[in-house]
Amino acid sequence: MGYVTAVPHPRSEAPGSARAGRLSLAVALLSGALGAAVALLATRQQWSEGTATVAGGAFPLTAKGSDVTGVPAALAIVGLAALVAVFAVRRAGRFAVAALLALSGAGIVAAALLGASDSSALDEQAAQASGDTSASVDALSHTAWPYVAVVGGVLILLAGLLALRYGRLWPAMSGRYERGGTPQPRRKAPAVDPDRPEDLWKALDRGEDPTGA
């Protein structure tokens, strides 16, 4: 007597996959939102300082992250929008948005690392303060805020990589909701006339009981 081996349905998700999907979703949401907030905060802080030589002596100069480069702040906003958009698309669209999320994080990291040693913003201020277009900043020093922006970029990059790896397991926005956010009314099944055979067949095709029992 032979034995029948139960084969799981190909569309069914294993319990381990479901747990991985929920965990990756929570980590991606947390790291993506936190990374965007950290990157935006860091760009509003002082990244570098120095002095310019003027007639009255040394003139202090400072530059915020947004003065050095606007790339991290812009990519933080793009990454945050991509994090939300991941749940509005499916399949290839979700993969593309997840890739954009990861690239936003990588771009923030690259721009912040370049800005950590950049002096162009202070050189421009030194030229304006001294009235000499060839003047440059003296006693240049940098703060740790560019590296804080790097941390924000890494968190967004992590969210993007998680979306690329586990995004197929994440839920999507329900199609029952319209753009205005109000649920679409369910279509009521047409009444079945027992005297019309075609209505009985249509009800059976829909999986309904035409007898109403």
C-alpha cells in the first residue's frame, strides 16, 4: 500500500518566511524613518569652521551641512518618499522603488564623506569677507556631524537592502481604498431568478448557492 506525501501549495508562505517578512518590515520602517531624520538633522548642524584674514585680523567662519552640500538632505527626502511608496506598488515596481531607497542611502553616505573634508563653502565665505576672490579659509577644522549624516545614510541603505531582499513578503496597500482614503463600496451580487437557468449558472460560477439555502 502506497503512502501519499502532502505537498504544500506553491503560493503558501512558510511560517519562517512570514516571520522574516514581519521582522524585516519592522526593521526597515524603523531604520528608514530614523535614517532620514538623522540625515536631515545632521545637515542643519555645523560641519566646518575656520578663519579668514581681513584688515581687522582673523574673521571666524562657519558652515552648516546644507552650506557644504545639499545632496544628503535631498536624498533623505527621496528615501523617505521611497520608503512609503514601497507599500503602494507590487512586483517589479516594488523592486524599483526598493532600489531607489537603497541608492538614496548610498548617495547620502558618499556625499557626507566627501563633505567631511570639503572646504569650498568656507573658501567662498573667506573670499567674500576679505574681498579677495583668491582668499581661502585658514585654520580649517571639521565637526563630527558629517559622520552623523553617514550613519543616517547607512540606515536608509539598510532599509533599501531589506526591501530588495524581503519586499515580496511585505503587504501592499489594499485595493479597496481609493485615492481619497475612503473604502470602495462592495458590489452587491445581482439577484438570482430561479426561473432563469442562465442566472443559476452565473451564480454557480461565482461560487454562490442559487437556492439561497
